[in-house]
Amino acid sequence: MSTTQLPAWRHSGFWLVFGLLFGSVIVSLIMVYLSLHGRDVPVVADAYDRGLDINEQLARDAKAHQLNLHADLHYDAMQHVLFIQFLGTSPLQAQDLNLRLPHPIDPHQDVNPHLQSLGGQRYAAILPADIHGHHYILLSTHDWRLVGNVDFPFTHATLSAP
């Protein structure tokens, strides 16, 4: 009786060992690719301080709620002037007010205009002629803040505490 030796690739044990080895190489290559092309953002050194800033913002929001502050905005697209009328119980000082219009995607389109008092609770800010698209509006002092968002050009919007 003669038995012929079968080649190695004809045995199921060969494919089990070779398949596991080949699969682990493929998975390793995929993991290397993902680690190189899907990097996470590194942790910032001032993460604790940023957390404290969030607590400050929450306190400023609560103060705006307490004062029942609101602001009506009117934008004159022809003259590029933003008019602000405050509604609330707190007298405001122009030197304390800060107006920011950050763009949600491109920081180069952020606008930080100067506010001018028009008397009473009314203020105005001259905006650049090329302002367009979606912007957040942050109106604040060291005690409180009002937030909103608009799509330029707009005619009327209201800011309130978040």
C-alpha cells in the first residue's frame, strides 16, 4: 500500500494557521493607516483653565437671566450699521460693553466692532461692508452676556441669555 504525501496547501490546518497570520497582518496595516490619518487633537495644556472659563460663562448667563436682559438688533445693510436697543432692568455703560461677531467656521471673518452710545439704552456699531453669511453675536460685559446668531444681511434679531 503506497501513500502519497499531499502538498501543505491541501491541508485545512495549513489554511487555519496561514489565515490567522495573514489576517493579523492585514488588521495591523489597517490600524497603522488609521493611526496616521485619523489623529486626535492633542490635549491642551490649559484644559483646567478652560473649564474654569466655562463656569464663568455660566455665571454671566445666570446674571443676564437675573437682570432679564434682552437686546433688539436692527441692521442697516445700506450703511452697514448695527443698531442695538437694550431691554432690561440694568443701566449700561458703553465702556463696559463688548460686541463680537465670530464666524462659526473661518476665524479670519470674525468681526470685533466698536460700540458707540446713541443715548439711553441704544448703541450702534459700524460693520465692514463685506460682512456676509452666518455669524454668532456675543454682547457682553464682565458681569453678563447675551448671545444669538444671524445670517447677514438681516433686518431684525433678538439677543437673550443662553
